[in-house]
Amino acid sequence: MRTEELVEVVLPGKVEPEGLRIRHGAVPTPGPGQVLIRMEATGVSFAEQQMRRGRYYDQPPFPFVPGYDLVGTVQSTGESVEPGLAGTRVAALLKVGGWASHVLVDAADVVPVPEGIDAAQAETLVVNGITAWQMLHRKARVRAGHTVVVYGANGGVGSVLVQLALAAGARVIGTASVRHHDDLRERGVVPVDYRAADVAARIRELAPGGVDAVFDHVGGRGIVDSWRLLAPGGTLVSYGSASTRDAEGSKQLPVLKLLGRVWLWNALPNRRRACFYNVWAGRALARNRFRSRLRADLTEVFASLRRGDLTARIAAELPLTDAPEALRLAESGTVAGKVVLRP
């Protein structure tokens, strides 16, 4: 009888996708408070694309196993973990380590996946779903009648933001390349070409009185334009750095200057607000609260999927050992949805 083995993808340094390495080893044993998850689906996020360039904030030193999140079945449990958890399909947010056939996770960090949701479907909505839900409902508090702007409306987080905002009754203006505009219109989004000479001016034409929320994944100097789009009472949520994908940051607004500008904006008596979003914020200071919110919010995301408010957008499914091809495909900008890796 063949012995089960661990298969994992290693990011050895700042390499092209082809530089990823496959490593084999023994399947680990869960320690106290841990579960061993047999991975059924993991994915390629923007985070891994930045990590291979060494540009993701707080990434571990090379070499390491990437993989921001995963969905799988609990294969075994450690001491002080409810044994009945074995055999349960769960999702987990990890930051790193998900690109492996078997992954050790603290039992307190797993969220059950409801019956009837495929592993790949659930995977598309772990980090993207939590991020979109928390920004929309916890940060911007979007509700029916609001007008919101979603940059990168066809992207991983952007497409989930669009769907959740529409489900909340908001009007959505979304930026994307022209080839995605018909799809956005079919979903009820007003599309704007992100390559247009003055995107902000086009958005102001569509919302002369300003908008209630802007979700900006680009960062950089364009964040000033995002702030100026807000109506009184509006919220700017900055949650990414897509503008640094292909640059070394020389043209970016210095971090301290940007923080100072946001502080000043929030001090102005115009009821507008700007904030940065990071899914890991507060984890170090209030771990139990962080876990509670994560479980509650991901449960809401999965419920939205079952209701039909959300559609799982899978761009492609590839074997784990084809991670280089999956990463290159995700970085190509030619696909809509998430590239999923299977065992």
C-alpha cells in the first residue's frame, strides 16, 4: 500500500513563475490545538504575485510555501481539538502555506464550508470574500441607495465587491478594461475604462454629487483622485498596491506622506473619511476578536453564495504541481475570476 506523502510548492526567492520548486516530504502530524487539512482547493491571489517579487508587506523570508487560503477536509486532529471535526470540509485564511497537499492549521482558525458548495467555489471566496465583505459592511457601511466606485471591478476582490454592493441595493460604477464592459453591464454595473485619459473625470460625470464609497486597490498617487470623488459622508477604502506590480516604487507617494495626508483628510470637517484596509489588522492585539469576526464574515459570504447573491468565478483549475503555469496565467490579466489549484 502506497504511503501518503506531502507535496508542496516552494517559492525560493525573487523568481519568475518557472522558478517555483516542488518539494516532497512526510505528512505532518497535528499538535495540540491543530488540525491537519487535506487540501482540496487553494488559489492564486494578488498576494502571491507580489510575494514572488519580494514586494508583499510582512512576507516571510525566502524560501517559503506560498498560498494565502485553502479549502479542504480535516484529516486528523490534535490534542484538545474536538475529534468530531475530522471529516469536515473547512476553509482557512493562512497568508502563506496553502500551496501544499496537507496543511497544519489552528483549529480555531477554520470555518466550516456549508453542504452543497464545491471546494473550488468556496476557495474563490475565502480571502476575496472576507476582504470584500469587511470593506463593504464594516468599513464603508454601504446600504441601499448608495453609489459606490469599485476599481478593478472584474478582479478577484473587485468582482465580489460588485456583487455584494448590488445585493445591498447600491449603484455600482466599476473600472475595468473595455473587454470586460459587456460582462459588467450584464451584472448591472456602469463600466468605465481604466485606461481612459481621466478616469476620475468620467466618474464625476456619472456621479456629479460625489459617491458614497470608493474601493481603491491601486494605491499610489491616484488615491488623491479617489478622495476627491467622495460626497460628504463618503468613505474611501484603500486596500492594495496594484500600481507597484511592475515598478520598484519610485513613482509612489511616500508612505509617511500618504499617512499624513489621510490623517489630515480625516481631520477635515466635511464628514468624509479615508481608511486603509488589511485583512490581518487587529490579529496580533485581539486574536479572539479577529477569529470571531473572520468566522462570522466568511459564514455570511458562504450564505450569500448559497442565496445566489454571489457567483463563484473560477478562471481555471490546474494541478498543484502546475503552480508555475497557474501563477503566470493569473498574472496575464487575460482571465476573469480566480485561478484555482487542486491536489
